[in-house]
Amino acid sequence: MKTQLKYLIPFVIFLMLIGFFLKGLNLDPREVPSPLINKPAPMFEQPLLNDASKTFSSNSMLGQVWLLNVWASWCTACRDEHPLLMAMSQQIDVPIVGIDYKDTNPEALDVLSKLGNPYSAVATDVEGRVGIDYGVYGVPETYLIDKEGVIRYKQIGPITVAALQEKIIPMIKGLK
């Protein structure tokens, strides 16, 4: 009997590990749950990309629904997302604020001058402190923030047309 248990216990553990592995394969890596959802967005005040003598304060967005897009000039996924952000800035009636994350101003300004600027304001986060406060895993990441300053949605990775149509736009309409 002891011999059978000696082989049965590792086999059961092995089957459990296989089960966890198979469950993990079916998860969407963009759907990482954020502890910030339905909690107040961290407040920040950062220099503007195009004029470091001026600042952008997230407090200025209270009372309106808005999107916060964390991006960088060195990020290829951000460049892939950029045309959709340009279209969004024309189609949706909410401001899109950019956070240039761990980047240099000349490179970021160059990207915006070549690809267009979908943002109503772009703040810099050279040291990544705002990113840390928002729990940024990597860029791009986008947050939908309501009128009271509460994070209602987090998109990890580039925004897709499907995410825009199925999640972001309906949530915006519901929050307005």
C-alpha cells in the first residue's frame, strides 16, 4: 500500500500541474487584472513634452471622462497603435492624454511630428514614477478614467479595433 501511495502522490501532483498549465494557455495576456480598477487614479503633475516650463496635472481632468495612454518613442507596439489613436482622437468625444514613459523629449517630439499627435496633452515621465504609480507593466498601456477620477478600464498592450468597439467605446458611453 505504501508503495502505491509513493507513486500515486507524484502522479496526482503532475496531473494538477498539467491542469494549471492548460488553464493558463486559455487566458488572454492582455487581461491582466489590475488592482487599480474601480479605485481612484493616482494623481500626478508632470512637465509637458513640448514645453517643460509648463505642467500637466491629472486634477485638471476631474469632471470629465478621459483616456490616459502611456507610450514611448522607442516602443514599436506604440507605433503600431498610433494610427488607431489618431483615428480615435477624431472619432471619440473624450480627451486622450499621453504620458511619454522613460523617454527623451527630442525622440518623442520627432515621433509625434512624423506620425501626428492624437493627444490633447502629453506629459513626460522620464524617471517612470507615474508609470510605477499606475502599475505599468510595459508600454503601451491605456487607462479609461471617469469623471470622479476613478480608473474604470486598463488596456495592456496596443489598443485594438475590437477592444475599442467592444469595450472602450461602450464604457465611455456608459460613463458619460
